[in-house]
Amino acid sequence: MIKRRVAVYSRLDALVELLGPAWYAVLGSNYGNAALEFLARYADPNTVIRLGQGRLSRFLIARSRGAWREDHAAGLIVAAKETLMLWGPDGMNFAELGDDIAHEAEQALFLTRQIKQIDERVANLYADADPKAIVASAPGVGPVISAVIAGRIGDPHRFTSLAAIRAYTGLVPKVSQSGLSKVESSITKAGDPLLREMLYTAADQARKIDPQIAAKYQRLMTGDRHHDSAICHLATLLVTRIATCMRNGQPYVLRDVDGTPITDAQGRKIVKERYQIQPRRRDNIRHQRMRDRRKQAAGQESQESPSAPTSRPAKHEPTSQHAV
């Protein structure tokens, strides 16, 4: 449902863009309820001007609970006048454009209400499943993610070990082994895909709050791991800690790398000061990995036997029987 709303927002962006940039300056780009209510009724600039600043102000005050007042109304009227000047009297059928925008805005409002109702139901069900809010105490875990983790894992004691819980998520690497070698490759993806997605999202946020997880992320990235691989590794660490807390019936305690308990605010500050990964560093790692892969591929091609079969068509020399 959230993906459907994102798609509606994308279509709404494309339509509002035709009205001009001044509309974004007033309404914003996150499309709150007040903005959607306005677009569902008054997306035609001619209608905005006819409405007038007084009535438009009262409408915005009522729909935004007082957050938008006369200044927003004045800004919308200015934006409407700029749109008319931009397109001229016959440049655009604003009535049809307004209808299209209203249709998308109404869909966005409907989906927003549905998502809110579902979130409330999820919160109530999660409160019953995890009365102590143990899962929600972990860093990076919000209301929806905590409900997914608690619902998918269920009773943590049904697993024989923490390793079994990690395997259940599908975030552990594939292992190919024989009597002489053991090779680990990409993750198995054998578990619940929704649980895996939520753990990935939570781990990506937890590294910004938990210094221990942030330190692990920094070590992985400096060791030439790419971002996705590092986050999958952190996700297994996070789910192991969450499962341990669930088994012990104790909330997650945020700690510094030396074991000192800290608050979320302190954790964010420590991570920002000690464990920040610069975007350029991340790009350099990605480019280095691409260069290494190209070198490896080139090396494999040079080691191939000249007599080995290839994908190219064979070239046959004419024999004496075919010679003229």
C-alpha cells in the first residue's frame, strides 16, 4: 500500500510540475493532508484566484489545524498568477489538469487513511504480542518493523539456537564445502523475505545509533566490503541481539564500545564523531571492487587454453578438395 502511495505521489509530482515551481515552494514536496486536501479541490489556478485570500486562508487553517495561515494563502494566489502568466490564456486547459490532480490527490488521501488505520491495528497487535516492547527497544526498529520481527520470529525458544534464528532469516551466507575446501558466497535468501527486508532496514538505521554496530560497519567498509554486504552482516548481528533479548525477557541496552550504557542521543553523537564513513570513501571502495573484478575477468581469459572451445564460431581453412 505504501508503494502504491509512492506511485501516486510520483504522478502527482509530474502534474503539479506543470503548474510551476512556485506551487512546490508553498505546498512542499512531502504532500501532507492539508496540501492534498487543497489539491483535491483547488488545483485549477483560476479557481484559486476566484476563491480569494480570505476564504482560502480559512480553508487552510481548518485543514492544517492552524499550521497554514494567511501567508500560505497569499503564496498560493501568487503561484496561481505566475502559472497563468507562464502558460498564457490558451496555453493549458487548467480545468482538465485540475481534475487530473484532484484524482491523484484523492487517491493519496484514501491510501493515507488506510495506512493510518493499518498502523493502528499493527500497533495494537504488537502490544499484545510483545507487552514489554522488547523488540521495539532495539535501535533502528520502529513500530512496523518491530511488529514484523515479533510476528515472524514468534517464540524465540522454538529455535534450537541463535544460529538457527539467523538461518531462518536467510541472511547467512551459502556454504559450499568438500573434504578439502569450504567456500562462503552470497546470502541464502531462504527465509522470510519480509523479515529480511525489515532487518536490513533496521540495521541500516541502527548503525547510525549504536556505536558497537557502527564500529562493525566501519571495519567492514574499510575492509573493502560494499554497503549492501556490510548491512546484511549487521542485520544478522542485530537479529541475534534482538533474539537474545527476547529469550531473556530484557530490553535492548544501548552501549558504547567499552560496554558503558548510553542513551540514543549519546549514541548518535558518538557515531557521528567516531564512525562516520565519507561518501567519497564508499565510492572509492565500489570503484576499486569494479576494477578488481575486471582484472580478475581479464586474468581468467588470459589463462584459458588456446584449444579450449569458445563461444565464437570456428574458422575453417579451406582444404585441397575445395581449393580452386
